[in-house]
Amino acid sequence: DEPRIESPRKIIIEEQVIELCHEALKILFDQNKDFSNRS
């Protein structure tokens, strides 16, 4: 029963990490756009 409880937690953590990565990429892209506009 314990592994059944652990698996969903790991899946949720992975989803959160993926979302954070996507947000970080968006911020990086926005910064690159700002730099390109400045130059």
C-alpha cells in the first residue's frame, strides 16, 4: 500500500518541476526579446 501512495506524489512533483521549467524558459525568452529590442 505504501508504494501506491508514493507514486502519485512523485508524479505530482514531476509535473510541478516541468511547470517550473516551462516558466523559467518563458522568462529567459522574454529577457532575450528585451535584449534584442534594446540592441
